[in-house]
Amino acid sequence: MSSYFSIKLTRKHLDFEKVYCYTHRSMQEFAVAGVVCDDIILSSTRQKGGNSFELVLRSVGLLSPEDEREGNVILSQELLEVIFYVPGILYSTERNVLYEFIDDIHDFYMLAWDLSLERFVDNLLIPCAETRLDRKVLKSLASRLKDKVARDGMLISKTESLFVLPSLLSKLQPATIKFCEVPRDLSELNVTLQVANQHSIRTEFDLIIYLADFPEFSGRVWHPLDQLAMDVCRYDTSDAEEQDLESLCPISLEESAKELKLTYQMQELSGDRLAQVINRTVPMNRPEGTTDLYVFLSAEHRIKRIIDSLMVRPLRSLTFDKSEPDGDSIQDLRRRCLEKGLGDLDIQYIGF
């Protein structure tokens, strides 16, 4: 078995531990991956150069013509997990065979995920993770990502692979790397951001976060982000007014973001409660001209009342998404913001 796969018997049930990087959940998929590896090893000894990875998958019956649509391979979740195991098993058993097939494996990954950038980059990092950042595996990946990253930047939707990124970023040096998830442990993120800043790589976070998740984030990012865009939502509307807001605090990423763009989608909250959420989740005393707020409103909200309740300062812009103004002109609202010390804001209405 792969040295990155371990199980333990707990309370008469098999419980799978998170090992090295990825959580290996299924013994069935791991067993099938072993069959694939056996076939790869046999193929490599039978003919010079061996079979391509895709042909091996077909030879063991894992791929069929039905899996191809418009030139792309459509993979089931079960087959994804099988493929994820293969590099680690070969790395532990027949490393030379892995080196022989790693280009084919990466090419197959790119064929399978070319239509979905969000999954594309994340899944391509798995062979590097499973092979402990092997130099040849990393070189193979970098050669295939170079053109794509140069054109589109890198989009990371999951942060299980963060420890792979510093080495990869040093090789690729994309113009931008964008994250769609924040790890609970920020130590690996700090290393990644340090490398990104050394190579002048723009770092952006584009997050959807729920109020209930705020208390879970801890630690601090010491290296500056270029932009944090965060959509603040709720899980449901049933207990909107009863939710304890005292536990809310600014997410630690906000302290280091050069540009902060927060969107609040909580129309079910009253104006006073909505202002409370904003006050507790936007950090105080940010540099002037760096913070933008976008607030979705219900018809009964009164903008002036919300502004009167805001304590965050200074802001750069405040945008309200509602059907029509509630009687106060934008000039009146800007004057009120100046009086309260919120800043000389660019205030806008959207949707009327």
C-alpha cells in the first residue's frame, strides 16, 4: 500500500486519517488504483515507452467511449479518486515507471479538466502532493501549466494543496493567483504569499463566507494581499434576528489586504442588525481609499438609518442594491457620511 494511506480501527469502524495532504476515503478506489498501477508497470516492461495513461485506463475498463463528450473526458467522482491514488502508489513502488508515465498522467488531467478552470489547477497539483514535491513531477507539471497560467493566472478553489504552491509559483511566476477558500491554518498560506510577493505575483481572494464561519478563522496573514473580495452571507433566514453577533470579528485576512471589497447579502436582517454585522466584520482604521462595501437591501431598509449606525471608517465607496432611493438624495447621504467620519464616499444606488 502507498505510504500515504493509513487506516485505524476506532469503535469498531474504519476511520481514515488525513495523511500528508489528501484524505484517502475509499479502499475500493485504492484497490482499483493498484490494478491500474500493475497494468502500467507491465506496460512499461513489455514495450519501449509503454502505453499512455489513457490507454491503460481503457485496458482495465475504467474508460469507455461514453466518457468522451466534445473531445473532453468526463470523469466520475469514483474514477477521480482512483486517479488521485496512482502517482503516490507508483512513487512508493516503481519510481522510474512514474517518471515514464508522469507526462501522460498530466496530459490526461489536462484533457479531463480543461473545461473547468476552478477544478483544473487544483487537481493538477495532486501528483506533486502525492509524490512529496518530487522534482521531476514538479517539472512535468510546470511545463504543462506554463502557457495556461501565463494567459489566465492561477485559480485555487481548495487549499489542501497549499504546500505545493511555493515551489510551483517560483517556477511559473504567474501574473495573478486567486484563492476561493481560506485555510483554517494560515501558516502555509503565509509561506505561499511570501513567495508570491518575492516574485511580484498579484494575490487575490474571492470568497463566499457565512456569518457562522467567522469565529472559526484564526491566525494572521503577515504578508500583504493585493485584494480581498468577500461575499458575506447567511446559512438560512429562520433565525436571522436571533443570531449572536457578539462572536463576529474581522476575518484576519482583512488586516493585510491592500484592497478590501465586502458584499453583504442579508436582506432578511433589520437595518440595525445589518449595520451591526458590518461594524463587527469590517476592520477599523484601514488606510483611506482601500475599502469598498456593497450592500443588498430589502425594500423596508432605510439607507440613512443604516449609515447613522455605521462605525467603520474610513471607506472609499458604499453601494446599495435596491429598487429606488428612500427619500434622501445621494448628496445628503454623502454629507451625512462626512459628518460621521466615514469618509468622502462614492455612494451609489444600483437597480433603479
